[in-house]
Amino acid sequence: MEEARRCEVATVRGLRQGDWAVELERVCLLSDREEQVFRLLGDGHSNRAISLRLNVTERTVKAHVAQILEKLRVESRLQAGIVSYAHRVLNESPAPCFCGFGRDGDRRSGR
């Protein structure tokens, strides 16, 4: 289920349909650890900062970055970072909720 959610590509204001669409569809190919590195790339973190945050060596981070570039079929960590940012915008933007529940499933107060 989680993998299917990660693979969905939507259109949001500010991103034209087709901008990075192929790369965004390939995000679901990333392992859990690669996805963690991918998110941190999107935040602009260096390999060193990522290694400290994930408690792994820089060499391990470089290996994950190489795998991310290959799986997304992008040429640079900058492109991977752009795809990561677009993925976050498309998949983590708060969606309007009309069911009376918040994003965490709790009943909203103030009705």
C-alpha cells in the first residue's frame, strides 16, 4: 500500500504536468534507506550532513546517492534534489479534508 502511495503523481499549482513526471514515477523504485537519503537531498543536505543524521559513513551515503541517480535516471544530485522537492510538494501538501477528520485521523473540534 505504501509503495503505491509513493508512486502516485499528481499535478499541483507551480508544477506543470510533465515536469519531472518520469523521474517522479520512478521514486517508488527507491529502497526505504534510499528514500531517506532522497528526502535529505531535497532539503539540500551534504553527504556529510546526511551521514551524520543517518549514522552511516559518507561512503555509504555516496553509494545511496549513486543508486538514487541511477534509479531516477538523473545526471546529478541537483536534479535528484529537484525531483525530491517536487515529490514532497506533490505528495505531502495538505489536502482539503471534507470528512470532519484531520490528517492524523482525529476529529476536528470547533464545529
